[in-house]
Amino acid sequence: MANANGKAATSLLEKISAKANPEADDATEIAGNIVYHAKYSPHFSPLKFGPEQALYATAESLRDRLIQLWNETYVHFNKVDPKQTYYLSMEYLQGRALTNAIGNLNLQGPYADALRTLGYELEEIAEQEKDAALGNGGLGRLASCFLDSMATLNLPAWGYGLRYRHGLFKQIITKKGQEEIPEDWLEKFSPWEIVRHDVVFPVRFFGKVQVNPDGSRKWVDGDVVQALAYDVPIPGYGTKNTISLRLWEAKARAEDLDLFQFNEGEYELAAQLHSRAQQICTVLYPGDATENGKLLRLKQQFFLCSASLQDIISRFHERSTTEGSRKWSEFPSKVAVQMNDTHPTLAIPELMRLLMDDNGLGWDEAWDVTSKTVAYTNHTVLPEALEKWSQSLMWKLLPRHMEIIEEIDKRFVQTIRDTRVDLEDKISSLSILDNNPQKPVVRMANLCVVSSHTVNGVAQLHSDILKAELFADYVSIWPNKFQNKTNGITPRRWLRFCSPELSDIITKWLKTDKWITDLDLLTGLRQFADNEELQSEWASAKTANKKRLAQYIERVTGVSIDPTSLFDIQVKRIHEYKRQLMNILGVVYRFKKLKEMKPEERKKTVPRTVMIGGKAFATYTNAKRIVKLVNDVGDVVNSDPEVNEYLKVVFVPNYNVTVAEMLIPGSELSQHISTAGMEASGTSNMKFALNGCLIIGTLDGANVEIREEVGEENFFLFGATADQVPRLRKEREDGLFKPDPRFEEAKQFVKSGVFGSYDYGPLLDSLEGNTGFGRGDYFLVGYDFPSYMDAQAKVDEAYKDRKGWLKMSILSTAGSGKFSSDRTIAQYAKEIWNIEACPVP
């Protein structure tokens, strides 16, 4: 039994000889290496070996192995000199690294045994690790799944991001609803990152453009901060290849401190550049309601792009041939840059600037290199998420880049006029610069489309909408530029490691564990879907996961939930288009009906536990009202003695990767209920389906493809389709919408004050009226509510048939093979990046 106070572990520590051994792979050697780090890589006072100390020593023992594999990988890449991909993303949602790395290196057994000799269980030590707070939602988690697949497929690739000290925020739930406090994952330090003191690049802001006598231009003056690299190793599964996520930290130099001012007592003034540098990586997505907030966001984006491209160019230069330095025309055959959404768009003008101003290329050559190097992934059709930056702000912060963007735009517009007279009247919407005198902006998505060699969407429906609507005119200019790359998830983290019982059953019935890297093999389960023995084993694995989840829920919320009830989960960013509001109104209606029933009627219902989780952006008022409503409904329902045996409602706080790893394996029904046409893909839907969870959802994003793969009869479908949505909105505007009585009843029940005195008027007003800002039910909650409630009734009926439900659950897992990020990344590598595997021998 592990000793929580660490005294027993400390005495055991003395009995094991400390021995550094990066290649340790049996329990005795690993224990010696852990003890070595506890004694000789100390971060804490001696004579103490509690769980936290054990985590850091264990992580550093494992890191030794990763560094060795990492070095071998980069020596090999250097020797072979393949084309490499550089993935630029503002977010990475990594989750815990310890269990993932141990699993990918297939060292679970030896590490568990080694820790037992030191008085600890591996699970207890893993629990000490904080999630790296480098992302928020699906965009960041996708990037992390992609890194895992790049390493597993032995691809020569790097990730680039920012080292946010306090992440987005840590969510706490109080009587007021959601409150935000800073993440503290770096409060001590991260044992995984390695600072590269030799990898530092200057990044400039503000200043002016200097025109030289020869006509060349140079960006000068302004503020210059330093970008310092921190590397995090990313091991592949079952391979030696270990790649890197390089995170940039912003710093000022010693000489940027004005010592004279400091000694005069002007402390803030003396250190203002240090302070401004520190702000850049303080939080992810700082509030941008103010001019300063917008400037800081733009600084973050440019800082990522500039540091990463300087690093890429310096590595390109390092590889010189016998004939001398490399030709710039070779750059696109050695470098692929992928922009994950529009946040890294400034990579385009920055690469142009570096090529022209720092390396002397002419415009045509620089443009040829840039447009063959960069590619763009679009993640949204929501207008507010397609970034548009104020031209005046851009001129102020990045004057040289605005010159370059103006020139790209001018040449593009001229090309349209010369070659496509039919598009003359579309120029105002196609151009990069929107010169509307009221609000002149730079349209980042347009800049990406014009400048990239490939543009991709992230699910078939999403890519079709991009081609047919958002980018339709660009498609007529460049029909071959647009592709689909349906998102995927890593089956290592999202099944093998988070649900070991289910994984072992899959391996047993398939008679191989090769499915972990070849997920299409899961189709082999279909032939056993009716097998009673498999169904029994499947049910016991699900029950174990549900019990574990119930213990977790009680620990973090104090709510006791019944593991025999139907576990119904919706976890994702809180946003009106994702329609958590529809979910909770459905729960309100269910609660009201349960209250109206006689006790013997209630006994015939299917007991259900509804769990909702996710962060609402700090300034997104309606999203925060939804969080408050879920919590208020939960307080009333869970304390109602007549009903709480049949219905519980839980808001799961501070949703992150580690929480997801607990929730997803324990779920039986998952809600993916966005307004059709608004969710680009979604990836949590894939994680739930892979874990044998059934989906209730609309025909949106990747739901469409999941339903095709798992079988229509194993998917609870409802709601309007994407092509119906514009007509339905128009009918609403024209006053033709007739609400369902159940919808009205649920809203009235909330308004009646049953769930407390908080004023939900402004939230419910968004569902009222026909038009107007924040009104008119833009997301069609009212229209889809009746078919949603009908689908929920079908769920209840299906759940009563245990054998039928288990069969559907097995078929859900069996149909999830397509949704491996290994498949997605293999397609990117072949069809966009043109890179090949480079396995370490």
C-alpha cells in the first residue's frame, strides 16, 4: 500500500542503490535510475520522497530515455536530410505526459514494478502530474493527436507553439457560476521540457520601414524581444522515433533594463520591455475587447510565426552541400509549413520579409518559395472566428508586413482583373484588404487562401461547405487547391491507455494488438457483435469504467451518482452553437415530467445521469449563463428526494484532457448536437464512438461520417440538415415558426423560478422573437427541440434492451477505424506535405 506521507517511501529509497541509466528497461534498473534522480537531480529538500518528489524523479528517469531516443532521431534526420513538416499552432492540449510516454515506450509493467519497490503505485504518481495548460479546445487537442501520429508514423516533423505560463484559465464553480483563476502548471516547473539556451531569435514589434539607397527595405527600431526555445519530446508508439514540440518563451535581454532609471526609483519604467516581453506568454487568448488586448493577441501570433520561421530558415542554412550553401529554390522541397487555422497567418508575410529583406531575394522568387511552402487548415465557418485584424493596428505593430500584404493583395486583384473578368464584381469580397472606410481590416482567411498551395477542411461536410459557400469563388480560380482531411484522434491515448480493460478485450477477440497502430482492424469485432461472451466482457469493462467515473464525480463535485444509470455526457467548449442550452432544457423538461408522475410510473423510466462540462470564454456572457443554469438545475434535481433516484445532473468542473480520459471511457450516450453546418468536425465525437459510446447528434461535422461508419441504426439522429438551416432562419424572420409545446413548457419552468432567483431572462431571450441582435434563436434550438426530445425517447427505449445496446456499443467501436489521426496524418503527409517516413534504424 502506498504511503501517502512518503515516510515509508523515503526509507525504501535508502535501500536501493542510485545509478544513472538512461537505457534502463527492467524494474530494478528503472528503480535505480529514479533513486538517482531523487538524489542527484534534486528539486526539493533532501530526506523527503513524497508522491510529488516521486513524480519528478520518475519523469526525469523517463526523460533520460526520451532524450536518448530524441538525439538518435535528430542525428538520423540530419544524416538522411528528408523534407520536414513544421506544424504551427497557437494551441496544444497535451494532457499528462507520464502515462502516455510510458505507454508509447511499452514500459508500463517495469515502471509500475519499479515504483512499487519504492512504496508507490504508478496510478498514484501519475495523479500528481498537472495537465500542460497550452490549449483550450478541439483545435489544441487535434494538434497534440497529430504530433503523436507524426512520431508513430516516423515522419520528419516538428510542432511549434507558445509556452503559456497560465493557460486559458482554471475553471472553478461557485454560487455565482463559473469563475476563472490562472492555471498553475508551471508554478514549480515541468519535468518534460528542455530549455535550449542556444536557440534564441530576436522578434521585433512596432518600429518603421527604412528604405535603403538601392531601393531595398528594412524594418528597424521599435521593441525587440528574444524568443527562447523550450523543447518537449514526443515519443511515437512502438518506434524509436521521438520528435519535438518546440515552445517559445518571450524574454528581454539584460541590457534592456535601464539601470539608471532603476536606481532613480523608476522601477516599472526601467523594466518596461521586460514587463512587455513577459506579457506575451502569460495567457492563451487574452481578452481582446480593448486596444491593448488586441495588440497582445497580435503580438502572440507574430511572435510564434517569426521565431518559428527564423528557426526553420536557420536549420535550412545549416544543411550545406559540398557545392556551398543551398539554393533558395530548394526550400519548398525541404520545408513544409502547416498553419493550423488562421492564427499563424502572419507566417506568410514574415517568410516573405525574411527572404527579401534579410536574404536578398526579389519579390517573384520570394513569392514562389512562400506559396510552395505554406498550407492552411481551415477550422471554422463561423464569421466571428474568421480573423480580421484592424489595418491601423497592423500598420502600428507590423509596418513592414502591412506593406507586403498590400503588395500581395494588389497583385492578386490585378491577376483577377487580367484573367477573370467574370469575377470583377466579386473583388471586394475576394481581396485580402477590406478597405471599408468605417472599419478597414485585413482578412486573414483570404490571405491564407491566396498564399497557400493547399487549403483543407477537417470533415467532408465542412470541406464541402467551404468549397460551395465560404471559398466558392476561390475554388473557381484554383479548383485543385482545396482538399478534405477528416480529423482523427490517437487510439493510444484515447483507448489503449484510458480504457485498458476494454483494450484488452479488443486485443483478445481480434487475437492481435496491431489495431493500436492500424485502427481499421477494429472492423474484425463486427462478426462478434452478437456473441454473448463478448457482450458480457464488454459490459463488465464498461461497468468498471462507470464505477471509476462515479468515484471521480463524487470526489470533485460531492454528488453521488448511480453507476447502473444511463451515463449521458456532453463535454466541449460552452458555445451557443454547440447547444448545451438545448441539452439542459431537455433535462428541465424530463425533470418536470418526472415530478408530475406517480411513484409507480417513475419506476418504469430509465434512470439517467446527465453530465455536462466545458469552459465558457471569460467574456462570453451567454455561455457563462448556460454554465450557471446547468449548476442551478443540478442543485435542485439532485436534492429532490422524489426524482433524484431517476435523474441526476452534474456539471463537471475544469474540463481538460485528464478529465476527458475519465469521462469518455465511462460514457454510454454522448451528445453532439450543434446546429448543422456550424461544427467544422468535432473530435470528441470520435473519442466517444471509439470507446463504444452511442451518439445522439445532428448531421454536422464528422457526425455525418461517424454515422456512415458505425451504421445509421447505431446513431440517434435528429434535427435540421445544413442545407435547410438558411431557409429555416428566413422563415423565423418572417414570423412563420411555431414552437413545440414541450419547448415552451421547459422555458416557462425555468422562468418560474424553480431553479433559483437568478435572472435567466437574457439567456432565454436569445430563443425569443424573430430577429434582432441576440434574439431570434439563431442556432435553431426551438426548431430542433421536438426531434431532439423524440430521439431521447428512442435512447430510453433502446437502453432497456441491454443486449441490443451492447451490440450497438460494440458496433460503434468496430466502426471507428477511420477516425485514427494516423490515417489523417498519413493523408497530410502524402497529399499536402509530400514527406515520407524516416524511421530510426
